[in-house]
Amino acid sequence: MKQILPHFRTLLIFTLMFLLLACSDSVTDSTEQQSTTDTDSETETETETETETIVEAADPPFFFDNAVIETITTESCTLSGGTQTTCYRITIAGEPVVDEIGPFCPPNIDSDASQGGIWFDGSGEVYDIDGEFISNLDSLYGDGWLLYDPSTGEVNITDTQTACEAAARPNVDAAYQNYCVQCDLDYYGGGINETLLLPVTPIPLANPSYVNSNMGISLNGVILAAQAPVDAILSNYTIAAFDDCGGHINPNDGYHYHAATGCSTGPDEEDGHASLIGYALDGYGIYAMLDASGFEETDLGECRGHTDDSRGYHYHVASPSENMFIGCFHGEQGEWIGSE
Ligand SMILES: [Zn+2]
Ligand SMILES: [Zn+2]
């Protein structure tokens, strides 16, 4: 498939050139008659022909099979800095291509780490959510925590759609304080489609910008979300449990990641560099934090990016303990359109 694409692109370019030539040769062409009397009209017409047409992308970014709706198209777009350019239109397939979703909350205070997921609050630690973690929350976060029934040891879990939707939001329903929060993707038909526009050619910003929005998309079709709002979560005496892949489910976004723990890793890079894991909203690639030998790059900038000859500018994702993917956007962001 990869080998066929360049030929397809060449064919497409020749086809476009032929159409453009045909247009400009034909004086009576209705498009030209409708265009303005401006002497630049021919240039304008050509630009419009190129940018307003939605075409199948000739050389689309790499994703795992079935992670995104098959046809990635290109269309004109305006980036966050005002640059008008061409973007890939990418739609997450809805049901993410992951081996397994969950577990999130362990059933009781005797549960081992395999029965629960992970938790991080940005303070530099990643905790296994096992029974011991649940029973010691007061020593970690102070008085007022009791996430289980002391008589049975059962953990309070939001195990219905009603409970999930009352608790998986910033203003947690008071009835679900002291709950371990989890939702089931089946409540949302197995997943939620999300569409985004990524610039085909990233445009660097003069000054990097920090925006706490969805940061991008993983190769396996999962949202790389904004920082988890851990202060709001903890102030409501809840733990919005992540699974071991750093993901969890909410009613708006479906399954989404707040950390990269190795569950979306692309092919090995030829030069031994860390592998691609996804794309940031500004179109630059996001690579794993470490390469295969456990080496972390030492020249990363504030956005956690650097430049090399093979990849140009690209990011290396942060550790899960930092509750973020990248430090800021190096380039103008595309657009997160959302579910359609
Ligand atoms: Zn979340
Ligand atoms: Zn690198």
C-alpha cells in the first residue's frame, strides 16, 4: 500500500494540472465568467480549486488499522494563529482499537493491582489502584476519605450509567462523593466519534502556546486529552480511575487517554529513535518518552520537543506521573471539531 501511494499522488497531481490547464484554456468557462473582474482572478480561481475541494489524502498520516475512519481527506483550514493552509480531516472510529479497556476500580480493599488501574495527580507519582491504595487514601490526601464500606470492605463504585454521569463531571453529585468513578463504553454505543483537523504541514509559532485542550490523537484512535482535572476530582473525594493504559471514560469524550503508558506504540524507527505514538493538534508527531534502550532525550524544549534530520520538529511525551502529554504547542493548532 505504502509503495502505491507515491504513484497515486503523482497521478493525482497530473490530473489536477490537466484540469487546471483545461480551465484556463477555455475562455468561456463558466467559473471564469462568474469570477470577479479583478486581474488576479485566474490565480484566485486556481487557489480556490485547490483548497476548497475535499479530496482523499494522497499520503495520510499513519494510524493502526480501524483506529480512524478509513478515508482521511484534506481540506482548507485556518489554524489557531490565523494561517490558512491545508488540513487532514481525521475521524476517530469511535470504538478505540485497544486490547482491553479497564479495569478501573478494584472491587474491594483486598483486591490486588491486577483488579484495578492506575492513578496520578501530577505530583510525580503513579499509583496502582489496588485495595491498599483505596484504604489508605486518607493518609495520602487527608481527612474525609472513605471510599469503601468498612463493614464489608467493598469499594464504592459508580457501576451504573446514572451513577457514572452524576460523578464523571467537575460538579460531582454530592451523593457520589467518596466513590471510585468509572463508566462503561457500552453506555455510549461502544464509543464516540470525534473529528479533528490537523495541518498537513505544521506551522511553527513565534512563541509556543500552552492550551489545556485536547492535545491530539494516538495511533490507536484514542483522544490524547487535556490534563485530568485532578484538583476538582480530589476535592470531591473521588478517584476518576485510569486503566493501566492511562485512559478512562466520560460521557462527552468516551474513552480517552491522560497518559501514555505504552499502549499505542508505532513501528520501530530505523535509527533507534523512540517510536511514534500519535500526533499533536498542531500536526507534529508525538514520540514515546524513551527509546528501546531506555534513553530519554536530553535536549527537549519547554514543549518537550526537539528537531532532528529524519523527523524535523517532534515531541517526546511526558511521564504519566506528570499528568500531561506535551508541555505546550510548538505550532499553530488545527481544529478539534468533536463528535458529529
Ligand atoms: Zn478524563
Ligand atoms: Zn526525538
